[in-house]
Amino acid sequence: MRRLTPLAPAEAPGKSRELLDDIIERRGGAGEMISTMAHSPAVLQGYLDLSRAMRRSKLPRALSEKISLAVQERIGCGLCLDAHTTAAKAAGLSEADIALARQGTSADPREAALIGVAVRVLAEPSSITDADVASLREQGWSDRIIAELPGLVALNLLTGSFNLLAGLEPHYE
């Protein structure tokens, strides 16, 4: 059940109005989540900035989608799961890859290790040890990739928790 309503640019507070106008001009529309985030200029700006920054991540697109699926499965955002499933398919992932990712793993042991740490960053970050990070390095993951995990997890937590709070759900036809 929707709890917050999307805003048209004319209804949005100052900075959100500017951001929505810019998005609509560039993309032709803002989308339900972004239009609803417009209630808070700070949240909308923060989402856009973090989203833009994470697009420069060195995580391969398919792996980024696997991590997002694993994290969103735990957060429970149906809208995000639908969006990341669509993006995962566009990135070339199979149904089996998607199912494994939603279970927090991968057929590739290196990817499974990284996905597992990402899930722990979400659920129990204090449990991550020096040995966990050393293990990721031994498997060939760079410090840059390791450092980018919390950013991707944070972006997913922001979108998933926002959508759940706002009552945004997938639209099935």
C-alpha cells in the first residue's frame, strides 16, 4: 500500500523541483521512486549522487547485479528485486545465475565469496574480520573492489528501505 505519493516537479520543494526538472529533461521522465524521493531534497540529492558515483565502480555490471539481488532479497524490496532482475538479464545473467544470487551465492567461487561479504556488510558488518578481507585479496579481488562493496550495499539499502517505507511495489500486468 502506497504511503507516500510521487511528486510532479511543480509540487516538489525547491531543490527537488530543480533535480526533477533536470531528470525529466534528460530522460523524459523521473520514475516513481525518484518522484517520491522528491519529498526530501536531501534524500533525492543523496540518492542521485551515490547512484552516479557507483556507476563508476570497477565491479563488473553482471556481478554488481548479483550483489544487488543478494542484498535486496534480504531487504525484501519487491520493486528493487524486479528492477535488478531485469537489469541482471540485460547484463547477460541466466535464470540460474539470478536464482543463486538471490540465495546470496554464485556458481563462481570468487564471486560467491564477494557476494557473501556484501551480504554481511548489510546484515552484520561488525562480523567482518581481517581474515575475510585477506581471503578476498587472495582470491584476486582488489582493494578498490573491496572498498566499493559498502557503497553498493548502501545504495541498495537506501533504495530498498525507501521503497518499503513509501509503500512502492512492483506493478504486474
